[in-house]
Amino acid sequence: MLVDSHCHIDFEEYSGRIPQILESMARNQVTHALCVCVNLTDFPRVLALAESHIQFFASVGVHPDQTENASPEISDLIERARQPKVVAIGETGLDYYRQSGDLEWQRTRFRTHIRAARECGKPLIIHTRDAGEDTLRVMREERADTIGGVMHCFTETQDVATAAMELNFHISFSGIVTFKNAVAIKEVAKSMPLDRMLIETDSPYLAPMPNRGKTNEPAWVRHVAEEIARLRGISLEAVAEATSANFFRLFAPIIYNKAL
Ligand SMILES: [Zn+2]
Ligand SMILES: [Zn+2]
């Protein structure tokens, strides 16, 4: 079995296509997918998907690229995180690639998410782009290690991966790891401990090879797993088993403990 730890299947491009998405997941042994919230306006849609399908989980958060949406209060996040199918806080973090100028508002918003996660006891989904050092600094200052979570769609250096793992975080690889020129990311995927690894699609973005350029979907997390298996010289089953167990241990400990 495989799990897509990060997708946005609540987006417009999937409306009316959920039955096909689920069929395609089933054909590829992708049993679950975490539908990640990017702003509070869309949260009801994300939650509805998770509540109406056993295959989906939800998160709550406001993405660092959301300039038009107000930053949430800690209480806004905690209240929504009370729903049992909401398994994480995020996505949150820092993005210095798409945003510029004085980004103190992004760091403040990030701190709010970390405080909410610590308070409600649910792990963090962290997005970081061109902001590795500041992301780690805020994580340390806010004691994000006490709750843990995942650095999603990892595109940073080996040093950032090591520091994040020291802070009790997992590293999640997207379709980027299948791209020929992603040499440094392939190296991290090859050498990092398997018990801290997650895999994801970040659908609708970043479709893996051989579907690069198309609208991504959770079923294609299989291609991410296949590439990691190839890089490490292990079986697809071994990657699937480890990353799925990591997912449930981190995000759904009740299910994980029941399965033991
Ligand atoms: Zn992201
Ligand atoms: Zn995302």
C-alpha cells in the first residue's frame, strides 16, 4: 500500500472527478491521501472531502503564498483542528521565492501555526522555498520539535534535511525527485533514513515522470516511490511499507496502533 501525504484535490480542477481519482488510487494501491488546506475559506471543502471518503484526511492552515487571505488566529486553527479527520496543521511555513519585500507577516503567520499545533497536539505540514535558514530558525524559536511534522515537497539541501530531522521532522519527496536534473534531491532521498521519509504528489502540481506537465493526482505517488526504490536499490514494497507506516505513525496514531 502507498499513501500520498500531501495533495490539493479540493481544487477546482478535480470537481466532479473524485470518483475517477479514487478508482485510479485503488488501481495503484494508493490507499489514503492527505488533502492539505491552503486557506480558511476553502477549509469546509477540504473537511467535507475527508469526512465523506475513508481514503482522505484533512489539514487546516493558511499557506504562506496566500496574500489575499487574512492570517488566522491560533483559536481559528485549534477550533477547526478538533474535527477527528483533521490530522495536521498546515500547510504553513515560509516562501521567499514567490513573495518579496518585508515578509515579517509570513514569519508571524508561521509562528501562529506552530503555536496552534503545539496547543492542539497535531503535527505540522511545513512548506519552505528559498527560506531554509529562516524556516529552521523560526522552528527552533517556537519549539516546533515538541510537536514534529513534515517538511513537505523537499527541495532544500542535505544540511537543511539533517537539521529538520534533528528537530523531530520527517522529509517528504514529491515528483521532483523523478526529474532528471534534481541531482541534489535524489542524493538526499538516497541517503536519508527511511524511517523519516514520506512521499507525496502535491497534486495538482509537479506531476512525476512519465506524466510531467499533466494535472497530477494522488495515484501517481507510485512513480515517486518507484524512483526512490530505484535510487536506494530496494524494492517498491519496502519504500511503500516504510513511508505508509511513517504516515500513520505521524498523522493517524490511532489507526497505526490498531494495525499493530
Ligand atoms: Zn507547499
Ligand atoms: Zn501544497
